Amino acid sequence: MTTAVKMDTAPTRPAPLQGPPLQPRFVAVRSIVALMLREMASTYGNSPGGYLWAILQPVGMLLLLSVAFSLLVRAPALGTSFILFYATGFLPFDMYGDIAGKIAGALNYSRALLSYPRVSWIDTILARLLLNFLTLLMVFCIVITGILLTDDTHTTIHMVPVIQGLVMSALLGLGVGLCNGVLGGLFPVWSMIWSILSRPLFLASGVFFLYESLPRFVQDILWWNPLIHVTGLVRRGFYSTYDGTYISMTYGYGVALVLILLGLIFMRAHYKRVLER
């Protein structure tokens, strides 16, 4: 007795085509862009006014400084416009401080997303650096353009030293932020210590004065502050008569790169411990 075996003759569907795996560089770029969009939505999208506040805050500070100092002195140290003089000092300093603070808190801000294998700690750092640098650069351009349109300053801008100064400011903020991110994560008391130590920087970075107007012994001390080279570079681009012979791009960029290198080394070694705290 033979048993017939019934064969399934239904046609088999071909396996779906799978594209090549994403290249690591493309994955990193996609992660960085996603992190930037997330922060844009959470930082500026949920607050009334959004990006408008990023412009109004420095404008309000500059107006306050201009009115206050115009009552004390007859003319600014350079040019005839108080608000332009203080803008060329305050805006680069504000870029440094804002980027340093954002980078220091990058790991905690994206702590939940770092559990995904495609999001790395360096992605969170780069996303915050790019977003905040571009935002502050936009604020710088808008504020300076507004000043030049409303105040008859007869200013001829030389872009090279201005860009050099702003890039130096951003790199210093990145280096300080990386180091503070590690130290503050491992030793929480460090954040309070740094807050106290860094308060004199606002007065010692040339926002209100020119380096050359200080006594010699004060110049010898303040020269070691890289931020005074930042403000000098930016002002060199706005005032054609200002030489700023003390400015050293080698020193300013050198300090920034050393801090970035140290910050990356220690962040790579200890970022897991920082996230666990």
C-alpha cells in the first residue's frame, strides 16, 4: 500500500531585499542631527518667544551696560558708540560661558538617550557644541547688525579677526566644559567651586576696558587669561585703529586645544562613572 505524499507547491516569496548597513559616519551624523533637533524643540520650542529670548537677553544686558557707563564716562575706550564697544566684549565672552555650561551638562541632559547603542557620549558633546555655537553666532550677527543700523558708528568690519576670536571663544568653552563635565560628575562639589572661581572672569576678560589702559603689573597678570585675547581679536576686527599687539593666537588656541585634549581623554575614561552618579 503506497501513501501519497502531498507536496506544497505554493510559490515561495523571495526574501525582502535588505540595503547595506549604514556606515558608522552616517549613523553618527544622524544621531547628532537628531540630538540637535531634540534640544531645539525642548530649549526654544517650549518657551514663550523661543529664539527671540536668545536675542533679547544680550540686547537687554548691553543696553544696561551702555546706559550705566555712559553716566560715568564721556566716551568709550574705542570709537564713539558705547553699545558697540560693550557688544564686542560681552558677546564673545557670553559665547564662551554659554558653550562651557552647555557642554558641562551634556551627559546629564542626554542621559536617557545614551542607553541606545547608536548614541555615544561624543555625539551629545558635538550636538550641543554645534547647536549652541550656531545659535550664538546668529545672535552675534543679529545684534551687531542692529547696532550698526541704529547707531551711526561708521564701522568697517574686518571679518578675519572677528571669526578668529569667536572660534577661539567657542573652543575655550568646549575645553572648559569638557573638563568641568568630568570633574563635576566625579566630584559634585567642583561645580560650586568653579562657580566661585570663575566669577572674576567677567571683570578680567576685557569686556569693560582695554588691556592697554591697565597698569603694567595688571597687564602681566591678565595676559594669561585667554579670554582677554578673544575680546582683543574681536575688537581688532571692528576698530581699524586698534592693533592689540598683546594678542597671541598661539597662546589662546593652545590653551583651548590642551583643555579639549585633556577633557576628551578623561571623558572617555570616566563618562560611565559620571552617568552612574
